[in-house]
Amino acid sequence: MKPRRNILHVDMDAFYASVEQRDDPTLKGKPVVVGGNTRGVVAAASYEAREFGIRSAMPMRDALRRCPNLCRVPPRMSHYQSVSKEVFSIFREFTPMVEGLSLDEAFLDVTESLQLFGNEVVIAREIKTRVKERTGLTASVGVAPNKLVAKIASDLDKPDGLFVVTDKDMRDVLDPLPVRVIPGIGPETLSRLNRVRIATIADLRLAHDQHLEPIFGRFTQRTRDRAAGIDDRPVQPSRRDKSISAESTFDEDLSERRAMRRQLLRLSEKTATRLRAKELVAGTVQVKIRQSDFTTFTRQSALKPPGNSTETLYKAATILLDEWLAEYPGARIRLLGVGGSALVRDAQPDLFAPQVSAGGTQLDQTVDEIRGRFGDTSLGRARTLDTDQIR
């Protein structure tokens, strides 16, 4: 018997349009489409626009005809790509088994992550929470034993939904659904199925070969398996992790430099700990800064030699933050992040610099050991504590 998998399909809700509504509050609650001129097509439609029957790939003129008050926004692909990277970085906080399908959706295999984070439903909820907190956007998640059913499930509770399908209830969930929800069944195939009175997944699962073979040919058995919710395809990671980071969204915007540095130290410590756990050193440090209006900046600098100690990352991150604050005095910060990239297993140290192993400094190693035995909150640096936490 093949081992049971725990698969998530995460699908961002009306991604491009939602990013535009997030960035421009005047668009919230209004029918919005992302697209070019009136001779083009709709790239994405908000849920308010979908109430008028507007869908992606629809000619823009048709969309405007359906909704004369439609708000049309030109696409910003580089911006969507940046937001997508942020979303995918959240996925990789739970598992390296992430298969991206597009900028706004991915499969995640969390089978090996259950002991660390809890069951698959807990992980799905936490992913949704982190996406909302860090990006201001919502995602819908399907949870199932395989990719096919997880993808179908993510569309059953939209927007901002979570739908779980288990082995026990799979047939009850799938059978009543229209056959068009199965990926790969397009309009032409759907029309041919309708002609032989196959309308639901149950109809397809129970149909005679004499009806299916003229439509699907040598793929008849595969199609029948899909109707039964059978799918053995593994999640195939899109790419190796190229960075490790930690970030935090604050309940109240940070306006004092002292508070900013305290948070920066906390984040540097988290990132350094994750680097050391994987025996990696970073050749580059990045700082991510988001203002209260969601405007986001990144700054980075090289580490020579590469390192993974908390102090090394913190010093570099502090310089980057101070340089940014000099450009934007009086800024209020909603989110901070510290990351390490250009990762290597080991680095040739500067002959005249103190040598730091992949385990960090002696202090770092001691802290890691204590936390490994007693938990992450068992030990912390005094500099990361708020004044009211000191007794």
C-alpha cells in the first residue's frame, strides 16, 4: 500500500485584482478588472466584477458592456511577481515540497511536516492566517490525499475558504459535482459527455466503456480513475529554496527607531537560527520594510565572509534599516523582515577574521542547544524584550 499523502492546493483569491484593491483603498468593494485597453481581454476580475458575469479572458468590451461602471486597472506584472514571491516564501516556511502552478496557486505536500506543525488542517489554517497578516490578501485552500482532489476542493469554498476532503468522504464530495470541475475537461469534451448524458462525476465514474472510449480513447481508464478521486502524481518542487527569512507584521505601526531595532534583532535571531539548523551560511542579507500604506521596500548587502551568527545578520540588517530611514524620515513601519540568501554549506573564511563555523558562534550554539531541549521561548536576548517585559 502506498503511503498516504497530505496535499494542499492553495489558490489566491482573484489575485491580481485583489492586489490592486489592497494597494488602492478606493477600489475596495467595487467591480475591478485588470487588463489593457478596450481591445484587449480581462486578465483578472474581482469578486464584485464576477457578480456581473465577468471572467478572465473575456474581451474587455464585453466586460464593459456588462458593467458600465467597471473599474479598469492596467496590469503590473512585476509587482504581482513580487507579491507572489512573498506568498510562496510563506508556503516554504512549512515545507520545501512546493509545486508552483502560476503566480497565485501551488500544491504543497505537508506529509513530512505534520510532526512539526500539526495536522494538515492546522497547517492550512496557519498558511491562510500568515498570508492575510503579511500581505493583506486572502487565499482558499483545498486539503486532500492527492493533488487532483485538493485542486477541486480549493474551489468549493471561495473566497477565503478552506475545504477538506478525506478518503472516507471523497466519493460523497465528488459524486454530485459537475464533470467540468475535473482539470482537463474542456468545453468540447464537456459537450460530448453531455450528449451521452454524463453530467456529474458520479455519471463519469459509473459510465460504460462504450460511452467513454469514443471520447477519451486510451485515456479512458485514467479518466475513470480521476472520477474516483485517484491520483498518484507526486508534488514536484518548482525550485530549491534560495533564501531563508523571518518577518513579522505588527499590531501597531513602529515609529521609534529603538522599537524597530528590537524587532530587527528578534528577526535576525530567527533567521540565523534557521540557517544554522540547516548548516547554511548566507552570503547576502536582506531587509524587508513595509509601511502602513503597504508600500514595500527591500534592501540588501553582501556578507564577507558569509555567516549565520545572530550578531552578524543583525549588524548588517541594522545598517540597511538605518540607510532606509535616512531616505524616509518619520516613516511608520507595518512589517519588518530579515533574510539571508546566496546560501552555501560552508564558506572560505577571511584569513584574518574570527572563524565562525556553520553552527554560528559559541553563544549561538549554546542558545540553539538550550532551545532545542526546552523550546524556542525558553531563552531570549534581553535586547529583544519590551520594557514592560523586564522584571
